[in-house]
Amino acid sequence: MTTIDLTALRKFTLETGQPTHPEMLDTVPMEHVQDIEIDQEHITITYNQTINHYYNTSENIEREWIYKYNEDPEFVAAVAKVIDLARKHLHDLPENIACPPGCAECCSGYEPFVSRSDVERIASHLHLTPQEVLDEYIVKRTSADGYHLGWIRKVTDDIADQCVFLKESRPGKFYCGIYEGRPDDCRDFSPIGCTDVDTTLSRNKPLKIGAPFQPKRRKNSRRK
């Protein structure tokens, strides 16, 4: 691939017979790189993104540079170095490979969706009917495919509030009140890459949990 001297385009055209016009060249500097993609032959860099927001839509304008690097020894060597670094760090473990005991940051702000099987499992755990669980503890919203029935309620209508099933053994130390019956969304949650983990909590001491969550109906029946 030839690098063209922009001050000598006429000479380049005469020497190669390839017509080259300044208006056909993008001379804007490559800044603000958004994405770099490398395959076995090409490197693609997306850069200089501009987003224009309107009332009902957004316009995304970006530049893209594609280069067949496998014919360029310098580029091949650079990509090889990246691959070597990737191999070196292949088995590195992330810092947040496990949640610190009592963190529960994911139990605030997140909305775990529930399926029919989740509702049935929670109902069995609390000794309630699935309909009672739906009416009392689920914000109902059926998904388009019918798989999800809604999400777990918070203690208030604030989306950033705590899950209705979250319990606190002592200030700042939380646990799930229905842990054995929790939804699949909660079971599948991984702290890897999570920026909300409470890193001030100690991992050296086991978490002492208290009483499990008690349904309101059970409390009322005891009073009677």
C-alpha cells in the first residue's frame, strides 16, 4: 500500500495513471477512537464519532478506517505483540471474582426479572400460591415471548431502592431472605466486571445471617 504525499498528487497521477483528487481524500485527523477490530487480514478502526440527538431519534456519524495489515510487516509485528500480551494474560483472574459477604449492591437498582418457574419456586419456598406471590411481590409485566411475568418489587416505588426480600443482619451487612428460592436472574448474576461491588467489606469473615423472609400473610395469620 502506497502512502500518498498530498502535496504531490499530480505527480502521483502521472507516475501511476491513477486519478487522485483532493476532494476524494479524508484528511481529518484520527482522534477519539471508539473501536478497534482485528481479524486475520484486516484492522478496522472506528473513530471521530458524532451523535446528534433529536426529539425522537439519534443520528450517529462516525469514520471508519480499514487496512489490510497482513501485507505490512510493521503492522504484522505490532499485532503479533498484542496477541503475545493476550496469551500472557489469558488466565488472569478479575478482582471481583466473588461477591464480598453482605454486599447486596446488586439488590438495589437492579430489577431481577422472574419467569413462571421462578414464581412457582418462590411460592413453594414461602408456602404461598403462585398467584399470591404475583399479587404481592411481583411488578407484573409480561414479556413479548411470554417467558417473563415481571420483576421483583422494591420496598418502595423507587427503582434504586432495596429488593423486598433483602434482609439486614446488622448495619451494612445484608443477605437474601429467600436465597434458596431466589429467581434465576439472581442465581446467574456474576460480580465479574461489576463496578458496584462494595470493596470495603471484609472477605475474611463468614456472613452471619438472620431469620428468613416472612410473608405478610404469615405475619397476619399469627396475629389472629
